[in-house]
Amino acid sequence: MSDQSVNSQELKTLVHDYRDSILRLAYAYLKNHHDAEDVAQDVFVAFLRSHPSFPHDGAKKSWLMTVTANKCRNILTSAWKKRSVPLTEDLSYLQEEDLNVLSFVLSLDEHYRIPIHLYYYEGYSIEEIAKIIDANPSTVGTRLARGRKLLKNKLGEDYYEEE
């Protein structure tokens, strides 16, 4: 454990700056808002316990997202969580078009859903995603391409725009 301690204002800033990103990634993994909130809390506790130092804020966010991904994978592989969680969350704040896209993204297999989320919703590069999910960059690129193809098939030609 680090000799440094996190002061109250630093923790508030950390939660303010990164809570939404952590929650979105956890939700993309777990498809359950309550579990995502639990993971977010665990991530902040892990930060408090280890209080790592970073050369810049991008490294801090990358660490937080990696810890989030690891905690989500731990939950998904635990015996009590090996069940299907239906999408029953209240997503009324989304426009209908966004809800359709989100439901298609969440219906993808985890191998495609997580890279798509990190790339499009969080703005990470393929190399950064590879570090977060502990995969080769070429594997991430392949998963993104296959995920895009699946989304294109589900959304239709008129909706989907190539990059």
C-alpha cells in the first residue's frame, strides 16, 4: 500500500471525473445497473487502497478502466453470476434511436461488445483497448471489425455509416 493518502477533495474529483466512464464500461460488461454501481464502488475502493501515482490523467483513466474490466470479469466468472441478465433497466432518458443502438450493442457477445464500447463510447484507441482487456491489438481490431459487421447486419444499411 502506498504511504500517500487520498484527501477528501481528491476523491470527490476522482469520482466526478471518472464515475460515468466506469459505470458505462461496467454496464457494458454486466448489463445490470446495480451490479455496475457495485463495481464502480469497488474500483474507487481499490484506488483508495493502492493510491497509485500516474504521469498524466490519461494513465489514471486507463488504470481505472482496467480495474473496472477486471472486476467485471471476476463477477462474470463467479459461480453465482453465471446466469443471463435481461435488459430491464429504465433507459427512458435515451432517445428511441439511441436505445435501439444500445440494445443491439448490448446483445453482442462480450468479445465484441466491450471493444465497441471502449472504442466508440469511451474514445480509446485499439492499442489502449488491448491493454485494458489484456489482448493483442490485432485481436482488438478483429473484434471491432466483426462487431461492426454484426451491428451493420442488425441495424441495416441505411442506418449504419462506415468510418
